Amino acid sequence: MNVLQTADYIVFFIYFVIVTAYGMYIYRSKKTAATSSNEYFLAEGSLTWWAIGASLIASNISAEHFIGMSGSGFAIGLAIASYEWMSAATLIIVAMFILPIYLKNKIFTMPQFLAKRYSGTVSTIMAIIWLLIYVFVNLTSIIYLGALAISSIAPISFQFCVIGLSLFSVIVTLGGMKVIGYTDMFQVIVLILGGLVTTYLALTLLSDQFGFGKDILKALSIIADEAPGHLHMILEESNPHYNELPGMSVLVGGMLINNLAYWGCNQYIVQRALGADLKTARKGILFAAFLKLLVPIIAVLPGIAMFVMHENGMFQQEMVDAAGVLKPDHAYPTLMNLLPAGLKGVALAALTAAIVASLAGKANSISTIFSLDIYKKYFNSQASEKKLVRTGRWCVVVCMIIAAFVAPALKSLDQAYQFIQEYVGFFSPGVLAIFLLGMFWKKTTPAAGLAGALLTVPLAAVLKFLPMWTDGVFPDYPFLDRMTIVFFIIVLIMVGISVVNPVSEEESEIHQIEVDKSMFKVSSEFIVGSFIISGVLVALYTVFW
């Protein structure tokens, strides 16, 4: 039942006051006489490695992780954790091979890289696409799913949740990347502690139901006995959820493409590390990879525990909608509503922290791209640093208002999160192809980059809808497999264009970026950390294959 006790309100109020006060402290204590655009957008040189790592995770984790991944844990099982655990491996790759290129070439935004490597046309096309996706897909979906989640566990209307989350996020974002980065550390602590509280409740409820008292280890053995099919990381083709997580594609196919595009070519992710030196940025990314290993414990495991309890007669009413249809996404809100007074406030604060941190990170990146790649480039090339910062702040306010107005429209979708993930994935293969070829193949031409930018959506759409248009004659590939196919088609097209119509040596030199072997040297600390993370991942996939 979505009721909060006095203790819950007190806990949540303390959380709100601490975040706001700490953000104001960071803003005032680290404020310079004249804030530069690099300082505001990138917190240049100000973020420590732990702030970078925490901010990466805070920007990544939102309501869909708690609600959506717990629901997927209920329906599919541990296999959904591949999104998180494979991200840890991807972050190591990004830190080793992609981040050094950005820092060496003083890249502040992803469109800036495209302008330097390809052309202003490619840069502008992708900047506009990113802005549209970030505002109308990312911000709106986070606000919608976040408001939906909070209103389902607290006596607060959906509309009020939309307004409250938007306002809170604007307050955090207006302070710039320094405020976001340092407050994200507190947000991550809250969301992990709150998530662990809910996981503990799920496991102790499960063990208690089977007569073993509140024994977490017993709960894990019960899951292994009662739901062995929910503990496989690699799904076979006969599995009803194979199309969502198609076998080995979660290791070497579409999942890797999806993660590399997200972690390596995504402004609101990469931006956290662009203002730091290479050593600090790499340590921050490695810290984020360690935190990624924890996410399935707080997001997937509760859903699996709820599945076992539901199969044994518990929560029959709570897990269905008004029409009596089973809704896996009800798993996490149901657990939160069972928390005792005070702890429910902690869990609610964790959920809010995840939503607000993610909104703030994305809003800051929207303002960065708009201010540096659109406004300064096309509207006011002589804009002062002060003017750029003011423009960025106004951009934050405007984009959040737009997203807040659009968010309620997502109610018309049956499964908003799955819909959003699939259609954002239309862009990922092309983005990754453009960036990787631009970084590691000097012969890639501006025309090839333009072709990649223009073809990624049409190709993905054809593969998506061709089976429908041909009445099933053309195979209906799983979403992740479609991403793999589109990626390799675009790579072949870009290579073909570059080979058939090469540019002159002089023109080629104009669009080159600086790359040398010394950039990819890593410290012993990074090597040790990478081996530990890799070892944990190998062990997890070996045990739960």
C-alpha cells in the first residue's frame, strides 16, 4: 500500500536537505571569480577519480534500473544482468583505448570530435540528433518512469512527481558539472544503501516463507532450487525470452556494440571524464566498473526473489494489474511497500537519488552540446564565457520544461522502457561505426562519415519492419542481432566509400586526429583493477552459464 509514515517523511526530508546544502557548499566553495564554459560544463580539473566514477554511475542508473530490471529479473532471470556486468568490461575498453584519444585531442563534446575528424555537416547532424534523443527520449522517459515509480509507492500524484523531479533536477544542474559530480557521490551512496535494504528485505522474506527465518544464504539456496532457470546468463534459442537476450550476443554481439556506443560515444557519459587528466579519468572509470558489478545485486536479485515467492503463492494480487494480468514491473514497488517505517523512506530516497542524478547529468550534457556546438557555432560565434554559461543554464531550464510536458504522453505506450531502448538502439550502430573508424582508420573520409550518420536509422528501420512488410518471408531478428547487422553494414559502406572515393593527402591531414601508441599506456594500478574485474566477470559467467 502506497502510504508513508512520519519516519519516512523525516528520512526523505533529511536526504533532500543534505543534497541541496552540499550542492550549495560545493558551488560556493569551488566557485571562481568568473566561471568559464569549460569549468561549468566539464568541471575542468576539479573532479577527483571517485567523483568521476560516482557521477558515471549516477548518470547511468535511474528508475528503469530499479523498476525495469527487477521486473526483468522476475520475468527472465539473471540473464538481464548482462547489461550491467558487460558494461563493466566495456568501461575498461573505453578507459584504455577511447578516452585517451578524446583527452589528447582536447575534445569537450562528441560533435566537436566529429567536426574535427569529419566535417561540420556531420557534426551538426549528429548534434541535432543527440539533442532530440536526449530531450524527447532520455529526459522524458526518466521523468515518466521516475514519476510512475514514486507515485506507486508514495501518496503523491503522478503530476506532482513530474513537477517535483524536474525542479529538483534543475536545482542540482544549474550549479554545473562540479556540483553534479560531487553531489553524485552522495547520491550513489544513498541509492546503493537503499537498494541493498530492499534486496535484504526480499531475501529475508523468501527464507522466512520457507521456514528458515531471516537467513540470506538460505534464500540464495532456495532460489537455486526453486528457480534454476532464472540463474542462467546465456539463454538458449528455446527460451521464450531469447529475442530479448539472444544467446551469445550478450557477450560478443549487439550487447558489446550497444555498450561501446553508450559508454564511449555518449556525451552525458564521457563528459564526466573529459575535464580530468588521463590518470584520474581512468581511475574514475575503473571505479565505475567496480560499482557496475554491484548493480544486479540491488536491481535484479529482488525481482528473482519475488518470482520464487509469487510461484509459491505470495503477492498474487500485488503482481497483477486491474485486469488481472501479471505485471513483472510491479515486483520492486511491491517490495518497497513492505518496508517498515523509516526504511521505506531510505528506499524512496535511493530511488529519487537515482532519478535526479540521471536527469541532472543528461540536462547538463544537453546544455553543453547546445551551447558549444549549436549556439556558439551558428548564433553567436563571439559569445563570451559568461554568455555561454548563461545560455547553458537557460537551456537546462527550457529542456526540462519541455521534457516535463512531454513525459505524460508516454502513458500511451504499453512498455515504455522496452520501446525506448529499442528505438534509441537505431542510432547506436552508426554512431559507433563513425567514431571507431574515425579514431582508428586514417583513410576514413568525411563523405563516409556523412553516409554513416544518414544511414543508421533507415537501415535499422528496414531490418525492424521488413518481416512485417514481407509477411514473415524476411527473418525477424532479435533487437541485439539487428544492431550487429546494421553496425557491420555501415562499416562496410564507410570503408567502401573511403576506398572508392579517397580524399587527397592534404585534405586527409586536415581531418586527422592525433593518435600514438604512448597514449594507450596504462598504470600498474589500472592493470591490477582490470584483472580483478575481468576475473570476477569470468567467474560469474562460468558459474551462471
